[in-house]
Amino acid sequence: MKQEAQRVEVGDGVTKEAGRMVELFARIAAAEQPAEDWLEEFRRRYLQCSSADRAAFFSAILHGIEVRKAELQPRLQALMESDESDALAWGERLAGLRQALASPRVKAFHQFANLRGGIQFLLELRSDVLTAQRHGTEDLRLLDQDIANLFNIWFQQGFLFMQQITRDSSFRHILFLKEHDLVHPMANVDEMADRLGEDRLCFALSHLSMPKEIVIFIEVALMKGMSRSMDDIIGAKPEKRPLSELDTAVFYSINNAQNGLGGLGFGKLLIFQVVDLIRNTHPQIETFATLSPVPGFWDRYLKRILSGDDSRYRMKKSMVEGLFSDKARDALLKHYAKQTGEPAEDLCAVLLKVLSGPEWFDDPLYVRHLEKPLTDLVYQNVAKEKSKRGNPLNPVANFHLGNGAMVSRSNVNFGANPTPRGLAESCGVMVNYIYSTPWRRQLRRTVKSLLPWKT
């Protein structure tokens, strides 16, 4: 049955360009096999339009291009009136209903898979949807699900392949890593030499439809014992040890290189496969762990608590002072008053001022008296604070603990990343998440069930 393009209303004040995009998208959604010219024209118009017009387009197709009740009622009625004992007739009517339930938006998005560069275009489009969701007032979750469900099919059924990036890899790939490492950014591409070698490994997933593009990558350091500081990994070069003496693999940077694939679980799949590969190629490695940042610890957590904005957290402003001994509290207040000439009676107010800049880390007294309380607060943040759904509130903790890793207070490392960024992000603290022996026992079975592609 030929489907008519749905008429979609675009809100007042939106440019004609946004209206043309909506009209063209509706035609693509209604066509069995839309002309390639339509797809090319839509992509061209979309890439040239403003972010405001893109947001208006998202809103319009979310509300205007959908399965309608009138299209389902006849099929539902026919299904309810049919006899289940007639397997053929019952099955045909079920199949017809399933076809009618298919979202016309998904049908339209699916057409771009056959367009050269179409999947990359949809990655950019979903990235725009996520941005509009974060910064706008429109709830675009359903639109995001439309595209995410397609990616879950396209990116998990034999179309992904893993490769190791080495010093012998193409300059294009090495430059890509340099430009997309957002966890521990590099000043220049020469720094990659310290991150690639026989004890410094990097693995990436790519998609067969865009083999030169990296989807996600992870950097791993093979160490003797647990690494508790970034200096052990990419700082001053540590003493070189024979590979046979190295017993720990530390994941220290994992980066989703395609914003449009955020939240789809590829980090978990990559970790599973990398662990399996390292176990096979380096059997002496017994421990798998991370050295992870604590994003948002200062700006979105401790700073708010110290300011009294603590209603969403288990940790309260009134509880912070109890983390300090009387001796430490008095020493901090006296030291601050002596340095600044300001009165110092409220410990939380002093902490708010001291921790707002990186200078405190160069002061031995501050470091001595803040180490234990900050370690306690970071552990509280990653292990105790929960979202409304009961998941760890910190995103990195949620990722690794959700994968089956474990964390204890002894895994919280004070002063592990004293760079300006590390101090601003998490007061210089980092965390080891431990992928335990019981987790590894289940790894091979998990890999076989989740990763059908070959490396």
C-alpha cells in the first residue's frame, strides 16, 4: 500500500528552510524507496541550516511524523476478530500490524544507511539531537531512541572490528588519537610516542562502513603493581621492566570519538574484548584495573555541598566538618587567616575559597590536612551517591561499576593528577576501579555472546 506523506506543522517564527527540511523528511518517510537525490538534498540542507532550525526540525518531526491511531484501528480490529487456530491468517495479520507499528521516522533515518557517508551523517545528527536535548526545553528522548535503536543494530552485528594502534600505524590514526583524547589531552602529536610501545597499548573499534574513522578507543598501561598516579603512566618515564615482570593492566583513558554514539555501551564491549586479548597475549597479567578521573567532583558535587546546595546528595554541608579532626580544623582556619588576613570561622566557607583554585596543592599544610577528608569525600561521591534510579551518580563510577568492577576507599588516590585540569575537576584525586577475578571468570563467555565480530 502506498503511504502518503504526513503533513507536518512547523511552529511560528521558524524559517522556510526548516519547513522545507520537514517536508522533504516526510516525503522520505512515506516513500518505499526514496530517490537518492532526496536524501542528498536533505543532507545538504540540514548541514547548512542553523542550530535553531535544526531544533525546530527535531520538534516538528517528533510531533508530526508518527504512527496514527486511524492507521492501526482497522488492523487491530481485524486481528481481534480473527481465529488463532488459523495459524496462517493469524500470522499474516500479526505481520501486518507489526509493519504498521513501524515508526515512519525510523524508516526515513534507515534510508540514509544506503547513502555514501550516510551513517556518518546520522552520527552527526544524533549528536545534534543530544545537544538540543541538553540545552533546549523540548524532550527529544523518543527521537533519540529512533536513531539509537538503528545504531544498536548497525554497530553490533558483525560490522565492528578492533585494531591495535601502534607507533607503526598511520599518521592519520595517531593524529586522530591526539585530537580526540579528552581524558588526558596532549599538547602535540609527539606525546603519542610515550603512549604507544610494548608496555603502552591502544586499541580502537571502527565500523566497516567507515573503516578510517575510529568509533571508540582505549589506552592501557602494563605495569608492575597498581598505578596510583598519572606520573606512573605518562609522566617522567619510569624504570623499564621486562614484560615478564609486568602483572597489571591499567586502563587510563577511554574516549568515545563519535558523539552520536554516546550512551550505547561500546565502551563496555571494548573493555571486554581488550581484556580478553591481553589475557591471551600477556598471560602474566593478573590484575585489570583503571586509573580514572572523577569528573564533576568539584563543580557539580563538593562545591555545591560547601555552598549549602546539598538537597540532592547524601553528603550534607553539616557533615563535612565531621570529616576533619579538631587539630586539622584549627590548623586550616589559622593558616587561611594568616595567609589572607580574613576572618576564618566557617570551615566550609574556607574550603570553598581554598579549593576553588589550584594554588592550595603547592602548600604542604593544606595538602597534609586535606588528604584524608578529600579522599573520604571522593569515595562518598563514587560509591555512595546515587541517582533517582539507584545508579552511581558519578558518570565514570556508573560506567565501571555497571560493568562489574569494584571500588573501595583504598582505591581512591589523593594527588594522582595534580595538573590544573585535574585539580579543577576533582581536586587532583583519581580512582582505581578493579575488574576482579570473579568478573574475569565470566569474561570469555560474555565476550562470545556480545562480540560476534573478529579482531
